[in-house]
Amino acid sequence: MKHFKRVLITGAAGALGKVLRAGLADIAETLRLTDRMELGSAAANEELQVCDLADLESVLAATKDVEAIVHLGGVARENTFNNILNSNIVGSYNVYEAARKNGVKRIIFASSNHAIGFYDRTETIDSNVMHRPDSLYGLSKAFGEDLARYYFDKFGIESVCIRIGSCFPEPMDRRMLATWQSYDDFVQMVSKSLIAARVGFTVIYGMSDNCESFWDNTKASVIGYRPKDTADVFREKMFAATPTPDPFAPAIVYHGGGFAADGHFEDQ
Ligand code: NAI
Ligand code: 15L
């Protein structure tokens, strides 16, 4: 069913962008897809625009005449502060500011578990906890969430910030048995976030129905999310293929895994 005339996806050339390009094809009459990288050729329901998120004029053009934005674009792991600053901090500011100027009503922001990556795995946290970023990357996602809060409180632009765990075809290590979200569940979560009647400012965790979990995702059920997949089906194979880790190694202690364990990116 077409719920919108036009929805914008930023970061559409990336891994999750490709997943949503297919998965959200029916949600709007037109999907506008932007990235700074090549986007291929446009299907009948698509508009393609090259757009560097760090360039406000370009983002203003990308957000014109759209009803909702799925903001995936940005540096997706730890990097230099300069790259994180331009793509994630300036880039997200430009998306929210352009949305305000163009009257966009709702934004789904691809946040990350690395905004809270320094919580200990023995703690189950919900989405009301304070940020504890584990990297400059995680810090930029904490900024993005606060930006979303500010633009809702001041201007009424609604946001769902999805703290995505590990969204890949299948879990790639033991930690991902807890943090994994299947592509289908991710598509469902973004769709529900777009079409829920009222979301205000909501923070949820992007995860499937995994028996092992660090996060209380009650708020995700409020928007109607019901995960269909589970990492549990990969559990036996993963345990057989990987050695038992030292439980006190920093990559095991913290929610953020290796991101929390790594040193400062620019020192390496
Ligand atoms: P990706 O790296 O495959 O895609 C990111 C896209 O953003 C790329 O196509 C890149 O060209 C684009 N981009 C980066 N800087 C840009 C700029 N200045 N202007 C325009 N485009 C720019 O990453 P992926 O996995 O698709 O992730 C999408 C989003 O979800 C990212 O924001 C990432 O931080 C977030 N996320 C993903 C997780 C996962 O498990 N895949 C986990 C947590 C968060
Ligand atoms: C993220 O935020 C990254 O974008 C993704 O590549 C994974 O590293 C994921 O977190 C994770 O924590 O597994």
C-alpha cells in the first residue's frame, strides 16, 4: 500500500540503503534515493540524486517535496574525526535543518548501538538510559539522537531513532547472537516507524527476536514492531566455529564489542 507520495532515503547506495530500496518500494508513490556514490539506474518509482550530506544546498534540494526521510547516510564505523564531523555531525544537522525548511514531518534516523556501547553486558538497558558512546562514531550517533530530540521539542518534527545492533545477512561473531537484526526485520521496523500514527521522539533498538539480548526493546512494540527472525538459529554453528572468549576482555565486557575495546582511531 502507498502511504506517502514521496519518501527520501539518504545513504541509499550503502548496504542497508540497498535493502530498503527494495523493501520500501511499495510504501510511497516515489522513493527519492540519494548518496554521494553511484546509485545505478532509476526504476519507474525512483528518483536518484547525487548529494553530499555535508553540503546544505544539496540536502535542501534532496528534501524538497518529501513527506518523510529515512536517514541512513554517513560514515558507518569508526573513522577520523574530520570524516565523522562532515558526514555524520554536519550531515545530520543538514538533514534536520533542510527538513524544517521544507516542511518534512518525520525522520527515521539510523542511530547505532555504539551510542550506548560502553554499558556493561551484565546490564540490560532500555532506550531511556544516558548515552555512553564507545567511539567518535558512537558520539556522532548520540549527537544525531539529541538533534532529533531538539527538532521535535522545538519544531515538532517527529523522529524514530533506531539504535541498530548488527544488521547483516547473518551474525558474524558470538556478540552478534545478541545484537543481530535480519534484513527483513529491519525493513519491518523502518516501515512501522514511517507509518505509525504518532511517534513523537522515540528511540528503539534495531534487533531481531534473539534469546540473548542486552536491550529492553519495549518501545519498539509500541510502534507495532514484531520481529519474525532470530539469531538463535545460528547459535550452534557459531559456537562450533569460534573459540570461547575471555569473559573479561573489553570486547566481551561492553555492549559495543570491538568498538569499545579499540584505541583512539587517529592513534592507530
Ligand atoms: P554503508 O557504509 O554501507 O552505507 C552508508 C552510505 O552512506 C554509503 O553509501 C556512503 O556513500 C553514504 N555516505 C557517507 N557519507 C556521506 C556523505 N557525506 N554524503 C552522502 N552520502 C554519504 O553502511 P550501512 O551498513 O548501510 O549503514 C547505514 C546506516 O546505518 C549508517 O548510518 C550506519 O551508521 C547505521 N548502522 C548500520 C549498522 C549495520 O549493522 N549495518 C549498525 C548500526 C548503525
Ligand atoms: C555499527 O554501527 C556498524 O555500522 C556496523 O558495521 C556494525 O559494526 C555494527 O555497528 C555492530 O555493532 O555490529
